[in-house]
Amino acid sequence: MRVRNTRARKGKAFSLLMAVLLAMQLLPLNFVQAVQVTSAGGPMMMPLAMGGSVKDLTDTKYLVIHGNDYSPSNQKSEIKITDPATGTEILPTGSGSSIYYNAPSGANLMLKLGFHLEEGEPGVMTYDYEDCDFFNFRLPEGLTFAPLSGIAVKDGSGVTIGTASISGNTLTVVFNANVEGQYGIWGNITINGTFNTITSGAPEETSFSLSSQTVVIERDTDDPPPAPGNVNLDTSPSPPPGPTRPTSWVKAAVTSSGPPPSTATM
């Protein structure tokens, strides 16, 4: 990513150049990127410290993660937790709240993560993004997420601008050369996960951040369901002892499947 200064300052180009060259003596050689400055004599290239050729945009002013109240609404982040036993959605407590209670083991989490890349300051500077710039996003602990590896991330015109992958509880988005010279870059990445069974001593809540919001999910620790494929649906009492069981006494089991594949859309 490059930052380009677009403010014309006639008569000060030489002083600016000398100041930057002096500052460069205090920096390592690989800590310099070029930006264009307009002077009375025309454009010239000025060095500016940017931290190397590949930029990690995580937790910087260049990357903005959207909350669930972001506007316009088609760019906001969304969260949906579904109880696997009933198929009903577990809603946050209170209007505008980001606290969820009683999420059982096996519950499904759908997270649509919205984000955009800042354009810069009008009339002062613009931010240019480059091939291999990337960001990481920490997903909540205590879940198993559907595989996501090298999934294409596209802009609103359908152009692939990068790829998305998940490793453990980390989502990584790597941009490609199609972001260079572009503005208004934003997207939504849909991620699906399943809440793990709580083991002895494990935390009974998990949390993660969306913009300035902290999403807290309290777990349901009562009678976690059996492992997938062994869900016992029988609620009737056991039959009396004897050599055979009445034909009316039936046990049934369902085989639960994993979470649906994750998708990355822009």
C-alpha cells in the first residue's frame, strides 16, 4: 500500500526533500516507499516510510471492520446463532445488545464479516493498496469453523481482488493486484462454525470484536448433546426387564452434518 500526497506546496519542494532525506538516515533501507508530490516544477518522487512492500493492514487505520449497525446496511456485519435441536435462532438479549446467552454445544454460528479499506483524506492524500497486502481477523474461540482455503474475494463488479482462508481461529484475507489504483474497496465474507462441547475447565463464554463492539456469547453448560451421529431422541422410560422389549419402545438417532461451506463475497 502506498500513500500519495496530493497537496501542492510551491516553493517548499526542496525543503521537503531535504527533510525526508535526513529522516531516511534514521530508517532501514527496506522501510521506504515512494509517494508522488506535486511541486512548482512538476511531479517528483518522494520517499515515505511504510514498513516494507507487503503491508499487514490488521488493526491499522487503513482497515475498518464493520459492526452490526453499520450503514449502509448491505455492508454491515451480521451474526446468527441457531440451536441445532430446535432450529430456532438464539437472539441477543435486549435491543442493540451484543450479548448472547445459552448457546449449546453443536449450535451453528453464521458470521457475515463486513469491512472496507479507507481511501485517505480528500485533498491531502490517498491510500493505494497493492498486491499481497493482507489482514487477519480473530474468530471466536471454542468453535470449529468450516474449511476455507483460497476462496476468491470479489468486489461489487465481480472482479476477484483477493483470497480468504481460515487457519484455526484466524481468518486471513490476501489482496491481489486488482486492488491497485482502486477506491471504495469493501466486502462481506460469510463464515460458518459449530460450537464445540465444553470440556472440564474450559471457558464458559467466548467473545470477539466487530469495530467498537464486543460480541459476548455465553455457553449453555447443561447436558451437552452426544457426539454427532449419536443423538438420542428417546424420552420415554426404559421398558420393564424381560427377554424382549415391546415393539412400541423405539430409540431413534440422527446423524448431524458439519457446518455448510464458508463463502467469501464482495
